[in-house]
Amino acid sequence: MLLSYPVRPRLSPRRRVLAALAATVLAAGALTGCSGEDGPEQSVDAFLKGWRSGDLQAVGFIDPAGAKVAATEVTKELRSFAGELADTPPKLERTGDVKVEGDIATARVRLTWPLPGGTTWTYENPVRLRHGADDQWQVIWEPTVVHEKLEPGDRFALRREAAPRAGVLDSAGAPLVAPRPVVRVQVTPGEVTDVKALVRKLDAAFKAIRPALTPPVDLADLPQRLKEADRGALVEVVTLRDEAYRQIKPRIYDLPGTRFQSDQLFLAPTREFARALLGSVDPAQADDLKAHPDKYVRGDLVGHGGLQGRYDDRLRGAPGITVITQHPAPDGTSTPTGVEVFRGEPKAGQPVKTTLDVATQNAADAALRGQTRRSALVALRISDGAVLAAANGPGAAGENLAFTAQVPPGSTFKMVSALALLDKGAVTPEATVRCPKTFEVDGRSFKNSDNFELGDVPFTTDFAKSCNTAFTALAPRLGPDGLAQAGRTLGLESEWDLGADAFTGKVSANGSATEQAAAAIGQGTTVVSPLAMAGATAAVARGHWDQPRLLLDPAPAKPAPAGPALRAESVTAVKTMMRAVVTGGTGAALADVPGEPVYGKTGTAEYDNNPAHTHAWFVGWQGDVAFAVFVEQGGSSTTSAVPIAERFLRGLAAR
């Protein structure tokens, strides 16, 4: 049997080439499946763009079964799935090539969510697409597009774990501010039958607490608060340090309606301990939450003021952030599903180590205790410039006058004036310098405190007795800026990197004859801080100026360089005169202080045109400790600043 076959027509050479090209194009299209304008890449990119912008109208969606899903529904569900992350949408990026198998394409997408506290959560997730009958690639919409562990109806939620807060440390590395026991005194209104009697007894008990343990407790509004509260409520009265509570516990424990709740708060060793310098640690306040909603949440501990505020980020560390999934309950609440999708561990805070010495600070605080006027006491170690104490009296109301006051130094500045005069050879300690009752400069009359006069006496006596008229007469020998130059050798007006706000002083220069006379006795436009004067005093005791040091870690990046060596003869003379202030001058009350010899200079500084309005000062040193005492509107230094200095030095001797 013969079989017949159709005969293929022979293709011309040109037709053979065209056929080959067509076959090549078809083959290429079958291999990539995504190279044209309508490929899956374009659909994925449009989806990511719409996700970011919130407009998905340009993208087609189907569910896993192939049913169409409206773009508006996808937009709604994306925000719902995001949950507590909805207001901080992720950064979206397609990674790698899109893989195509039949009519299904799979793209990899990198999602980077910004989380509170600067934490980021990054992961990759697949996005699937299907090639439809209309020749378009459509995104298969399902919860796993957002995250592989999401189920329908889930949403992301944040869980935050506070980091352990680090402490502010003393020079030995022991915490100054640490968790300390406290007792919250509360009252239940329904159990109080005689509110007036209760308030009277509480008030008497609180007033019996030692001042170092608690501030005055104001109970004026307690009756009204008890009246307005529910009968079974707990009305807060005051939070006491545990030692303060124990001091009065027998007097208040059995009072009707009282309740006592133990707790812990971050506190310094005493209520007054370097309070303005250290600042405080408190639960986040409304202002904190409003100013830094991305940093703080209710219940966080936040540093306020002083070192606690300045170094809050370092001390508080970074909270741990966990992202979990939640599912709405039938009653509308959300309950965790138990699925943890991200965990960032908390990072403990780093301590701030200071040069403060507990015993010296306690002595400084005790010396100012009971002061009703704004006051300050700064103490430095002469050998290395370490700030040992920075105390502010109760009247300072949280202001660190010790570092930031800008006030005239009065006659304590005669230490600087004397050094400048001695450096210029304008006077010697033994030279006779007349001390009249008054001295006139260009029509302005300068006088001595209480109008005393010494007559013709050695310059050392003028200094020891604080004779204003002798110094105003010598002022022209300093020249227009001689006083300012001498002040700069003692660190005044320098740029310090202390790690805390500090005023380094401003010394009068190039003024009129009257201004130069006033500046020579610490008046006029010259202003300083107690810290600046303590640093200048330490420089005289040491023989050169070193910037005071407060922080050991983190150490200041750019502390001021050390000053030049002071002229030895001048320093020796000033030391002799400052010793004479104590042995036979205005600081004689310090002559019998225990320990090494005390050197110093008193100062009474007018701060306006009324001679009766004066600040009180004392600067000096004993052994390796230099210090400055300031009392705002303190009147005579011998009746205010000098007694504070005496209490401070006796407190040091007793430690």
C-alpha cells in the first residue's frame, strides 16, 4: 500500500529568516513572561506606590479564589492591618526579580516600619499576582501580603518595655539618684468623721519632720478635696521618704481614714542634695507627652532640669519594642493573639558620673539649711578642679544659682584687684595705702561699710579690713583693662565645657574713671557666678587656673585649657592677705575652725543704687577645698555669708 504525504512548499530564503525571527521572539516571551509594559513588575510597583500614597485605584485586586476585590476595600484593610502602626507607614521596596510560574507571579517586597524610640522593623514578604483573562496582572489580596503571620481581622499592636534607668553617680561611682523607698499617705473620705481634727493632726506631724527629709506640706486644700471625692476613694495627701514616714508613723498611723502605700521613687540621698544641679526624675507629665509623643508614653520616668534633664536620653536608655498581632473581640475590644512578629530588646541607660563628693555636698546643704533668701555654696578640690559640692538654699526654688547666677562679686573681687595691682608693681603688701572714710571719683563718693576709716595703714590691712576707699584710689593704676586681664588669668570670661550650664563672669573694662573705681571693689558692670569665683579662688591657691570639672563620664569634649602660671610673688602676697582676713579682718569668725588654716575674702555687693541693698559673699579655701558662698540680698557678709562658711567648714571637719 502506498502512503502519501502532503508536500511542504519550499520557503524562500527571505521567508525562512522572518520565520526564524518570529520564533525567537515567541520563545523569549514565553521565558520571561514579564518584559512588556503590562508585566507583573509594573503591577507590583503600582501597588507599592498606591500603598504609600493611599490611592490604589490604578491596581487590580482579586482574592485567593479569584474574586475581584475593590481597591477601596484593600486601602481600608491595609490601614486596619497596620493597627497601631497605621500613622507611621512602612518604607516599601521591591527586591530581586519577579518569578513567574504559569499565570502566577511572585515578587519579594522589603517592608521597613519605623517604630517608637528610633527602632526600625525590617522584613521581606511575598506578594503574589495572577495573570487574568484581560491580559492584566492582578494582586492577590490576602493578609499575608502585609505579614506572613497575619490572619483575617488581625492588626498590629505595640508593646513597650521600659529600659532600666541609669543613675547619676558620685565621684566614687555610687549612685546619687537611685530608687529609694517612699510611703504615699492617703485618706479615705468615708472613714473620716472630723476633717478639721484630721487635718490639724496631720499638719502637726508633718511639721515635725526634719527639713532635710521633706519640704513643707500644704494641707489647705485637703478638706475640699475630701469633700469632692467619692467616699471610698483614696485621696493623695503627700509622698514621704521612708525615713520621714517612720519619724512620724506613731502620730499618723491610727488616724481615721488614713492609708499608707509603699513605693519607690528615684531620689537623691536627701531632699535638698544638690537638687538644682541634679534635677529630678518624675513620671512623664502632660507637657512631656505633648512635646515628645514619639519618645514618651504615660508612666515613663523622665528627667526634669539639671543633669537628669540634660542627659535624659543617655540615662533612660532605649525602650524595648515588641510588635504583636491582635484580633477584635465580639465586644469591640482587641485581645492579643499571642503571635509575636518582632521584638526589640530594651537597652539599659548609661550612668552619668560626676565629681560630687557626698560628704562635702551634705556639709554644703546643711550650711545653707534654714536660709530664706536665695543662696548658693560651691566647693572645688584645688588639686584637680573637681566640683565637690553645688548647693542652693531653699529660696532658690530649683534654680542653680551656684553655677548660673550673674551678680556683682563685691569686695571678694579685691582678690582679683590686689593680684592685678601686685602684678603691675603698683603696690606691695607692706606699702602704706591711706583708707579714708570716703573717696571721690569724678563727683561720685565711695565709702566704706559703716563709714569706717583706717587712716594710713599697710595695704595688707586695707585688704583684711576690706577698705573700699583704698582700692578706689588705686584703681587708676590698673589701666583701662588691667582688671579684666587679671580676671582672665583666673578663668573669668573663659569658654568652659563643663557638661552643665555655667556663667563664667564678665569683668568691667575700658570704662570711665568712676566705673574703673567701682570695678576695683567688685561693683559697676562686673558680674560673676559663685562657681566662677570658686574657680578663681582655687586658681590663687593653686598658682594657676584650671577649668572646674563636674563630669567624669561622659567627659566634656573640649574643656578650656589651663591658664598660665600666676606670678609667684603676687600669689604669695595675696595668700598672705587672704589669711589676714581670717586672723584679724572681716573673716575673723573662721579663725578657730578646726583643721588647716583658712584663707578668704568677704564681700558686700551693692546691686542697685540703694546702698542698703546688698548681696553677701565669702570666698576662700582650707586645705585642698576652695569654696564660694553667696547670699542674695544678704546684707553684711559678716552676719550672713561668713556664718554659712563657718558651718560648712565645721561640717567638713566633723565628717
